[in-house]
Amino acid sequence: MKSTSLGDLAQSFMLQRRSVELRQEITRLTDEMSSGKVADIRQVLSGNHNYLTGLERSLEVLDGYSVANTEATYFTGAMQSALERVQDSGSDLGIDLLLASGGPIGATSGNPSENARTQLQGMINSLNGDIAGRSLFAGTATDSTPLPDADALIAQVRAVVAGQTTPEDIIAAAETWFADPAGFDATAYSGSNTALAPFVLSDTERVTLDVRANEDAIKNVLMHTTISALADDPLLALDVPEQSELFGLTGIGLQSNQDELTSLRSRIGFTEERIAMISARNQAEETSMEFARNALLAADPFETATELESVQFHLQSLYSITVRSSQLSLVNFL
């Protein structure tokens, strides 16, 4: 019977190749132990990548919707905060005006018109606010501020009410101008009359948010605040009792306007709730898909550890054989 043997060089190459294979196997198993995922995806999927590709694409889409949800959350939150400041300013000013309407002394103490001018500028600053460079209350004209500054608005209303002699006539003239499409909407409001495009938050969910600075509730609070800022204007020439009466009427108007602002904010609040619900649903779907993907690609830690220990044993055995082979010489057999 013939025996087949390997030459020294061939045997050396064979041992080196086996050593490389075992070290590569150890690297693979170590990576699987540390990451918890299999290294050879093709073997696990048996060449069928459709299911995994579908999962990964869905996760990428959900990640995009997550960005849209975050943007919508920040946008509606900023709108809610701005309207809260406007409502609080209107409420506080309304109380101050009602207190100032108690008589001649009350009308002049504390300079309520100056207070109204300050509050008006604060309201306009809130309504002209933006987030990430997008104007909040300008509709689709997100690159522009919807309202002029307080002095410009006061000047426009001053021209409208000029010549009116009683507080009732002043308020009536201002109401007509603010309600007329050719009045406030055309000359003071510089935003768009078109609502923002809906926020696309999922494959089936879209949220529309149409709240602009020319809403009736917002125009009413601006109107009463502007009129109270004009009460001591020399052009109107109101005496102290008439100023007091005007403060009382605008104070009542600001307090009555609170319900309108609350209703406007509730519209935003409803949208915020929908966004939160859609976001939670998307997150649950994303978690489910991540679990399915991980289950598909997960490496069994017990099996991996056992295999790693076995490979390490084989590598140590190979090293021992290599050492013994390198120590063989003809002298040992003579």
C-alpha cells in the first residue's frame, strides 16, 4: 500500500493557510459576539434578501416621518406659545384698561395708552415669530413677517379713525377697517391667504394647520389694543372722560376676546394631539420592525460562544503541531 506524504514546504503552506482560516473565523465570531448580529447575512437569508430589504426600506421611511413629526411638533408648539403670550398680554391689558376706566384720575394714572403700545409691540413680536427661518403665522409666505411693527399699525389705525368724535364711533370705524378685506388684510397683513401645505406624518396621515395672523380672534385683540394706544393721541382730541370711556370699551373687548383666542388655541391643541398620536403609532411600528430585523439577523450568543471556544482550541492545537513540526530533524532519528 502506497503512502502519500507532504513535503516540508507544502506542509508549511498548509499549516499557514489553516492558521489564517482559523484566525478569520475567530474574528468573525468575535464580531458576532460583540455586535449580537450574524456576520454572513447571505447565509442566514439563504440568498433571499427581499424581506430584509423591505424591512430596511420601511425603517428608512419611518425615520423620514420621524423628522416630519418633530418639525410639526416644534412648529405647532411655537404657535401655541406665541398665542399664549398674545392671550396673556390681552387679558392683562384688558384688566388694566378696565381699572383705568374708573374715572378721570384712573384714566390718567399709570399711562394706560403707553402700556397698550408696549403690549401691542409684544403681541406683534410674538405673531411675527418664526422657527427655523419659517414664519409661524404668515401662511405659505414663510419667508416674510405677517405684521408691521406697532408704530406702523398705530399710524394706519390713526388714519382710519381720524375725524371720529366719540369712543363708540372710533371703535366702529376701526372694526370696519379690520373686517374689510381691503382694509387690514390688504394694507397691514403681509402674509399669504393660503394655508401651509399639510404635514405628511405617515403613509396615510396628513395634518393641516391653518392659523394666520389675519384670523378674526387675532385681529380683534390687535384692534382693541391699538385703539387703547391711541386714546391719548392729540389727533383724536379726546378729553379725560372720553379716554376713560374708550379704555372701558377696549378693556371689555379684550376680555370678551379671550374665548375667541382660547378657541383658536384649541384648534392648534387638537392638531398637537393628532401629531402626538401619529408619532406614537410610528414609533411603535418602527420598534416592531426593528425587533423583526434584529430577530432575523441576531446571532445566538450561546452557540457563538461555543463555536468560538472550539475554534480557539483548534488554533491552539494547530500552533502546537506547528511547533512540533518545526522541531523535527534527522538527528532525532539517528
